[in-house]
Amino acid sequence: MYKNKLISIAPLLLLGSSICLDASASDKHPIEKSTEACFDRTSSTMGMLRCNTEAYKKWDKELNRVYKALMRELKHNKKAKRALRKAQRAWLKYKKAEMNNINKIYGSQDGTMWIPVTAGAKSDITKERALTLKSYLDSLQMAN
């Protein structure tokens, strides 16, 4: 009984997923777009490593830019600025520990494919933080 209902709604679920994917594709951050374009141009391990390394550098630069903009936005709210500074310092400790974790986990694997995987995982950590800070900044700017 449930099996038939699942089959009958499966096309709707797939349609909904494709609509979400199409909508999010246009909302991608420029760094994501440039990283995808980089991967489209390469198939080698070294090429993939280069793409992930470039992405990491770009996300790190973006994180610093957004953090500074967020601190400026909070110029009249000393408590929020202190909280952000404290959270960022804690995140930097987390990042260092997580980078070490990634090196230990992926570095213990055999094969050159783990080199770009390691670089990609490190890039993702910085990307996530940059996007989180950007969401804070966007929310504050919309409210003003």
C-alpha cells in the first residue's frame, strides 16, 4: 500500500528537487562558480589540487573581507562586536583543530586522489564560515 503511494509521488519529488537545484544554481557565490569552472577545465590530480587551493585562498580573503564589513556594521553595538570577535577567535581555534583532523584522516589514505580531497575539505571549512558571516551581514544590512 505505501509502496504504491511512494511511487505515485516520486515524480513530484524529483520535480521539486530539480526546481530547487535550478534556483540555487543562479544563487551561487562567484567563488563557487569560479571553482566549478576550474574543475570543468581539468581532470588531473594536480589540476584539482590547484582548483581547491585557489578556492581556499579566495574563501579566506572573502571571510576576512566580510568579517571586517560586519565589524564596521556593528560599530555602534559594542556587545555584539565583542561577541563576534570572541566567536571568531573560537572559530579560528576550531579551524586549526579541524585542519589537523583533516590532515590526519585523509593523509593516512593511500593514493594521490586524497591530496585534492584534503585541500577541498579545508576550503569548505573556510567557505562555510565566510557564508555564515555573510548571512549575518546581509541580515543587518536589510534591517537598516
